[in-house]
Amino acid sequence: MDVYILRHGIAEDLSSGGSDAERALTPKGRQKLRQVLRLARAAAIRPSVILTSPLVRAVQTAEVAAAVFAYRREVVRTNALLPTASPQAIWQELRSRKNEPALLLVGHEPLLSQVVGYLLGTPGLRVVLKKAGLVRIHIESFSAAPSGTLQWLLSPKLALE
């Protein structure tokens, strides 16, 4: 299985009295996100399932990804991708979908960087995952502990048009 890990795009600042969960993508955030995703599409990425955090900025990011990748299934919201979740919860989510060829996970930092290290079998690994950054990890087996292989990490700066 190929696992694509996508951090949400640039979102609005938190306003006084506002809710972090309701922060939406900015126009600049959508633009940078599309640049990254178009480059990924050119690399023949075809997610069979898109999973997202239920927070607005992540759902919007997943919807942009679905449009760019011509994804026709439902985007699945899961609490396993909430900022307060754990890499182990995401691993269980992946294991429950082990027959899927390619999953796209959309979420938040610092959780997603922790997930990268966890899936690579090196939980102490430090990864910088910028907003709209995308990582590809290949998972060979679904034993109790993950042991993935890093294929690539795409920074938004590398996707400039």
C-alpha cells in the first residue's frame, strides 16, 4: 500500500472568539495546495481512499485533492486524524483498510510528522512537513508495528509553477 500524507494548506488565522476547528483555507493556501497536487497528479498518484481530519481546513484540503485527482468516492472524515490523535490510531485506521492500494491522509502538525516517523519504524525521526507538504510512504506488511519505506517528500517550494 502507498500512503500519501498531506498537511492541510494555509488557513485563516484564529480570530478572537473563533474556533480553531472552523478555520478555513485562504486563497493563497488553496493556490499552493493545487500546485503541489498537480505535480503529484503528474506522478500518477491515484488514491483509492481519502481520509481526513474533520476540521474545516483539512476537509477543504481533502476536497481540493479529490478534485485534482478526479477522485470519485466519498472523502472519509476520521477522528484518527484530529490534531490530538496518535500515530497508533492512524496505524489502526490503515490496518483496517489494508486491501486498499493507495490511501491519502489529510491532517495537521505535529501529528503528521510523528506519523511519518512511526510508519518508518523510527518514532524519534524529525520531519519538517510544511503546509500543503506531501509525503509518500510504501507499506509492505501490516503487522503490529509498522515498517514502511520513504519514497519521497514534496515541499510546496518544489512545486512552484
